[in-house]
Amino acid sequence: MKLMDFVVPSAIVTDMQVTNKEGAIRGLVGALKVAGIVPAESEDSIVAAILKREELGSTGIGNGVAVPHTKHVSVSKLVAAIALTRDGVDFQSLDGGQVHILFLLVSPPDRPGDHLRGLENISRHLRNQNFCNFLRQAKTKEDVITLLNEADNNQLG
């Protein structure tokens, strides 16, 4: 599974302006809605499901990264939105740091294998310091898409 198999290019936000976790999650789910991936009537319930997941423990995994995720019946396949925030957002991360890179995943409840593979794929790339550094420097959706394709093709070392 490659990142570009499930990242929705039109749901990449390169300069998200938010001040808190809920705002970031709403922005990412909203990007999937605008992209036509998530129906408008499901937006609030997806946000609620992700926030409920966050109550179990923050998906802010450290190093300026968060991977909020949930399963929801409104999607037919694994999808992801990406946001970059220059100022950072408090995600109650494990290391206490601000989050600058967010990958939000939504998958259908009947595809747990895809959900886990998506999380594993993202986590593997986010452990690569070069990937994170280049992602933080991305200015446009095109920059992010190029970087994701390079990561998919193992060109980041």
C-alpha cells in the first residue's frame, strides 16, 4: 500500500490556521467533505468519532506529528487528508510538543486490515526525519504530492 493509494490530493491543506485539536480535526474532515469524499451530513459524526478516539489517548505521536483516525460507515475505502500548520497546534502529544504535520485517516468499519496498513504506512514514513523535514518545508499541495510520491518510491533515504 502506498501513501498515494489513500491520500486525497484535494484534501491536502498546506497552511492550516487553527488553534486547537478540535479545530484541526474539523479542518481535516472539512477538507475531505470539500473534496467530495465525505458526505456533508456525516461531517459532524466523523469529527465526533475522532474526538472520542482522542479521549482514549492522543494521536499526537511526537516529533511534531499527529495521526488522528477513525472508522466510519460514510466512506467506502481508506482515505486520508493531510494538514501542515506553521504555528503548530496543541494536540496533547506524547512528547508535549506542538503538532505541525497531521495525517487524518478514515476507513470503513468492515476494512480493519486497510486501516491498520494505512496507519503503519504513515507511521513508517513519519519516522523518517528527511520525510518530516521536507514535509514541514512544503508550501503547496503539489510539493506535498511530489514528496508523497518520492516516499512511495523509496527515494528519501
